[in-house]
Amino acid sequence: MFRWRQVLFAIRNPRAVFEGSKEPRKQFSTRVTMCDKFKLPVRYGAGEASVWVEYIQLAAEYKPAVNLGQGFPDYPPPQHVIKSLSDIASPDSFLLNQYTRGYGHPRLVQNLSKVYSPLINRQLDPMTEILVTNGAYEALYSAILGHVDEGDEVIVIEPFFDCYDFMIKSAGGVPKFIALKPKPTESELTSNNWVLDEKELTSLFNPKTKMLILNTPHNPLGKVFNREELEVIANLCKKHNVLCLSDEVYEWMVYEPNKHIRMATLPDMWDRTITIGSAGKTFSVTGWKIGWAYGPQKLMRNLQVVHQNCVYTCCTPIQEAVARSFEFELARVNTPECYFNSISRELVSKRDYFVKVLRENGFNPTVPDGGYFIIADWTKLKNKIDLTSERDKYQDYRFTKKFAKEAGVLTIPPSAFYSEQHKHLGEDFARFCFIKKDENLALAEKLMKEWNAKKK
Ligand SMILES: Cc1ncc(COP(=O)(O)O)c(C=O)c1O
């Protein structure tokens, strides 16, 4: 009898059993209160899994033959970069296993100053104007949390790297979105055709506007903002006393004849620009997770405060390895072999190859001018794919999941890069990453051809 009661109680109150309750009713009411008390803080919203978490899980579950989802190379980084790290793991370098300077390892900030000073036409102070962070991700976090206050508005250009929105909201800020839209064109669609409406952009600026986030070269479109476009943004920032957070992690991946222009170099923009870079993207070592921000000392101070109370200091051996890698490249900076120059040459042939593959397989790609992603419209394939078995709200999620399962090629749904009110703008597209081995791009081609052939 006693046992049955226990069993019945366990069925009705599984959590109570799990938590080891002996006094059912009383404990249960306490537990409800505890659940409420320990729910996710409001500033983190509903806490949904990001597209990265969801799609990495998807990849693990369905094991697609080719993963063109996440943005990382599936081939080795430059040899000297690997060597710089392996050299450090020696008993002679034992102090490199210990904490280093919180705002950035001295050898790294000195080299960052050497790399960027000539590019921005001013001497960057390595100690006060550069902060080394845990990937560009933490640089974004420190900049947003360090500058955005309760009720401040931040202008975000869509599609956007998905964490911007979350970081702004968790700082108490209010994101204001404006979407890049493709202009109709007679010739091939390139990322240059995706433009901002100047009137709409102007209308977003008001006394509450604190910051605008720019991403050039752009993820996921590959757009490289030209001088005129940057001037429009810069003039509005100056007129309304707004800070520009310029995410330039793909700064070295720009395809001829486009040129990467750093927002900080536009007239009077240095004083109101924080620029962000990434060792992961620069040296094709995304797992190293070292990034940086640079800008005027008075703006950088706020980032230092966030960083010192959150991360405090980044991994010493990796910072040392990044510093040595920069030294290696600085010694050949004006040669075609320098990785800052060769990476675009290496990637442009992959881009051209894969654009062709996409066109031949029913997609309509936007040719990127920078970065290593291609956004491609998949809607011509609509009548070949039955999406009814997929449950997601947005059709690009349904398409990318079904396509991964049927064709074995994993891509990313771009609606993840739009605000809730504009998600429909991303629904017709899939994002393909092309910084992959030629043989894997060729495998993707084969799989897509086979898939298309089956659907005839
Ligand atoms: C636009 C953009 N910003 C920032 C990051 C984050 O870079 P990291 O890996 O250095 O944190 C990424 C990574 O994909 C990115 O695409």
C-alpha cells in the first residue's frame, strides 16, 4: 500500500522525486517558488537556442555529407601560424603559461599597432587604444555593454550577425533595424546591389541614438561598403553625435576591384569609431578565439571596464602565437605571399566556382564582394521540395533542414540574421560558406546534382 502511494506520487510529481522530496505537498509549493526564482533573467529574453547551437546539433544528428553551414575553413591555416603555437609549448617558454596583461598581451598589442597604424594613418597607442578580447565576439560584447545604457537606441543594419541584437537588449538598449535590400539589376546580382535606403536610415537617427553597428565586409551578404555609402553613415553619425561600432572581421577577404575602407579613416570619424577585428578570421584559426577592438582612448576605456570585470585576461599562449603570426606577416606585408593578400586570391576562385555550381543547380546567388559566404535564393526549387514535414515557422529554416536531410548539404537559414519583424526578408535564401576544401565544394556540387536529378 505504502509503495503504491509512493508510485502515484512519483507519477504526479516527477520533479519532487527527482529533487528527493519527503513531504510532498509542502515541498511542492516551495519548489514552484524556486522555479520562479531561478528562471532566466528578463534581460536574456526567452533564451532560445541561437541558430549556431541549433544547426551544430542538426549536423551532429543528420551527419550531412558536406557542412557549408558554419564559417570556418576545413583545411589547415598557414604553416607558420601553426608553428608559432607549437613553438610556444616548450619548457623554455614556461612563463607564457601564466596570466598576461589584462587589456592585451604586450607583444600582441604592439604588433596590432604595427599592423593597423599605417592602415588608419595614425599611430595607434598599443597600451591605451587597443583591447584584446576573447574573439571578436567579446569585443562586440565589451563595446555594446560598455557604451549602451538603459533606453539607448542602436541602429542595426539587416541582415546582421545575430548576437548584436541580443547584446544590445541585454545592455537595456533598443535596437532599431534597417534592412539592406537588393536593387533590381539587369546584370548579375552582386552584394553591391544590396543597398540601404538613405531616407529610411536618416529617419532612424534621433536624440536617443547612441550607436550604429556597421559590418563591412558583411556577413552574410559579402557586401563591401563603398566610400559613398560609408560617408552617408559617417555624416549621420557626426550630425547626431553617434558612435560607430565597425565590425571588420572579414577585412582581409575582399575581391577585386573592391577595396576595404575602414570607417575610422573617414574625416573626423576616428573620434567616434570603435573597430573590431578577429585573429580567427585573419589567420583562418577560428578556434583560437582571440579578437580585438581599437579606437580612441576615451571610448576604449568603457570596453576595458567591461572586459576587466568579465574576462579580465585572454589566453596567454594563443595571444603570443597571434603576435608571432603577425610578426611573420609584417615581415612580408607588401608581397603577394603575405596572407593578408593571398587569402582573397585563394578564396576568389572558390567563390567563382561555387557561384556557378549554385546557378547550375537552381539557386540564384548574390555574388559576394568580400567575406566567405554566399546568400542564394532557393525559391526556384520550391516545387521540387516538400517542406510540409518540417515544423519551423520560417520557410528558410524548413528549406535548409529538408535540404540537409535530402541532399546532404548543410547551410544556414538567413532569417536568423533579421529582427522578428523583418524575418520574412531572409526566408527566400540559404547561406553557403565557401571557405572549404575544393574537394568538399566539388562534393557539394555532386550531391546537389544528384538531388536535382532525383527530383525531375
Ligand atoms: C560579422 C562577425 N562578427 C564577429 C564574429 C565573431 O568572430 P570571433 O570568432 O573572432 O569571435 C563573426 C564570426 O563569424 C562574424 O561573422
